[in-house]
Amino acid sequence: MSEHTPASKVLDRVLVLEMVRVTEAAAISASKLVGRGDEKAADAAAVEAMRKAFDELYMDGTVVIGEGERDEAPMLFIGEKVGGAPGKGPRIDIALDPLEGTTITAKAGPNALAVLAAAEEGGLLNAPDVYMDKIAVGPGYPKDVISLEKSATENVKAVAAAKGVEPGDIIVCVLDRPRHADLIEELRGLGCGVVLIGDGDVAGVIATTDENTNIDIYMGSGGAPEGVLAAAALRCVGGQFNGRLLFRNDDERSRARKWGIEDLNRIYKLEDLAKGDCIFAATGVTDGSLLDGVKHFKNGKLTTESVVMRASSGTVRWIKGEHTI
């Protein structure tokens, strides 16, 4: 019998709430650099804090999505072992973004988060650090209401029909990038409202699950690692997601094959990216649509707001923390 504890039991009993401590640590460290104009310093602070917090957890973790490959990142690189019980604790795969929104943080903009997802070994796609074309909707729609095989117009019309509204009543969230100019023009030609975000597409995807945001669909291209993190969140609360990797050159294609991806044109659905029992945790660094940011008060006190979700139970916990540093 293996010395390792079955991962599903540990995800249930311990790690769901413990993961919040990890994102809290990263968010608190990054918050000290909000508005300071130094993206690298803010990211480095979040990475170091997250790494230390992982080491306090009883698990044998492996980073499958991280800050890059070993030669690109001093810590939390793809393949790095994390956790305080190597060879003994449960084998857990980790996808992480210690600071999702480095530019946001440097400029004190909205929606910067410390984010991670955890799953049983083999539960998360080991996505290369390339772009991914994405489309997502929240829960409550017929199966396969969206598809990357359809045009943006066809997807909007399908969601509108399922919702019982006109296409012009649909609100779509898109990253504000020059590459999305044609997409934005197409959506506005339908009469859609387009919510443009400067960064932070994990929060953008999750926004489709919250009726208070009024966002119906997320569309456009962004980082593939962020796509896996967003898919893990949707696995916990419901929704649909399609993703297709985008490659700019042969180097990116070879990197994908290095991580075991053979079909470079495959359209990944939700459970292709995050399967089995999984956890998603996030803590706000700056205020946003999903979470409030870290607030610093007198006498070294501060507050955090976090969310942690679990796929097998569909549980979502909103956690407000008060800390003394």
C-alpha cells in the first residue's frame, strides 16, 4: 500500500480551507506594492509568499501550471515540488498565478487576484504558456450552447435564444487588446454590450457565473494557464468553457508537444482542462467585481476577502479575514 494519502479524502478534509491561507499570503505580500509601478517586484513578492505558504501544508504537490519553466522562474516553475510532505503527503497537482494582474497591481487598477487551483494527480491540463482562444458561460444553459467551432455571432444568438432574450440584450466580457478589434466590432454590430477589461481574464470568466455582473459570455484570447485556472473555478460552480491553444511559431508548438499535447488544434471543454475533484481559491489584491482587495489599517492590521470552491460538493465559501502583521 502506498504511503500517500488518497487525494480525494485530503481535498475534502483539509486542503479546501488551507488553500485560502496560500492565496491570502500571496495577496498580502503583493498588496504592499499596489500602485508602486513595479510589476516584477509585485509578482516576486507574491511568488515568494505563496511558495512559503505551500511548504506549511501536508501534501506532496507538483506545479503543473506556474510562473514558467525552470530556466525562466526561480520559484513556482512548472514541475517544481511544493508542500511540506514530499513523498508522504497526498499527490496534488497545482495550477497557480500568484499575481493575476501584475500590470493592474502596479497601476492600482481593479481585479488583481492571487489565484490557485488544486486537483488530484492528473486532474489539471498541463497547459503550455501560450495563448488560448476562449469562450465561457455560467450555469443554467443547455449542454454545448457555446462552441469555438461557431462564430461569435452564432454563439451570441445561441445564448440569447437559451436565455429568452434578443442578441442585443447579451453582455460579453472581452480583454481590451488590439487583437480583439474585429471581435468587438462584430459584437457591437449585434447590439451587444461589451465589457472591456484591461487584464485579469480569470475574473472575467468567473464573472459569467455571477448574475450581479450582468455578464453573459466571456470571449477572446488570453493566456492558456489562466484558461485552466478559470476552468477549475467553473468546474466548482457550473458553467461551460471551450478553449483552443493558439501558436505563434514553431517554438511554441514544440513546447506544447514537450508537455504531451499532440493535437494542436483540439478544442478543450471544461473537464478536459480540470477533471475530478478540484479546488479553486482566490484572494483579492485590489478591489474588483469578484473580491475586495487587501485593506491596510493602523497598528499593522489588515483585511482580506477570499473565495474557495470545491467541485465535488459545489460548495462556495466567501471568507473575510482579519490579520495582524
